[in-house]
Amino acid sequence: MAQDNQENMGADPTAYWAATKRLTVVLLAVWFLVSYGAGILFRDALDNYSFGGAPLGFWFAQNGAIYIFVALIFIYCWKMNQYESKFRIKE
């Protein structure tokens, strides 16, 4: 059974796991910067600009973080499909 798993994983299962962890960390960092950074930490600087009639810091806190979060979900799915094909996880 373990051998079947090895064959399914491709040549290097640790590379698959490393790629998955790296992707997750990068996407979480982007999510943190957009939601906490743009919405709270950099709000005063961003409020000098406006988007859709609202200060940009406020817009990120209310709308932008949600849009970015949804985009990150799609990016995660797209990249994981690539990783699964590259490391032969799915058939």
C-alpha cells in the first residue's frame, strides 16, 4: 500500500509538500497584508486616496480584503491543480 502511495506521488513527495507549504505561506502573507495591513496598519496612509468614493483604507477594510480573499481561494485551487499534475497526485 505504501508503495502505491509512493508511485502516485511521483519522484519526490517531499517536494510536493514543500511546494504546498510554500504556496500556503505566501497566500496567507498576502491575506494578512491586505486584511490587517491595508485595513488597519496602513489605513491612514491609504486614506489619502479614494476608490469608489470611499477612502482607500476604509474600502480595503470593508470590501477589498474580501475580494482579495476570494481571489486567493481561486489562486490556491489553480496552483494546487498544477502541483497535483506535476507530482502526479491525481490521474
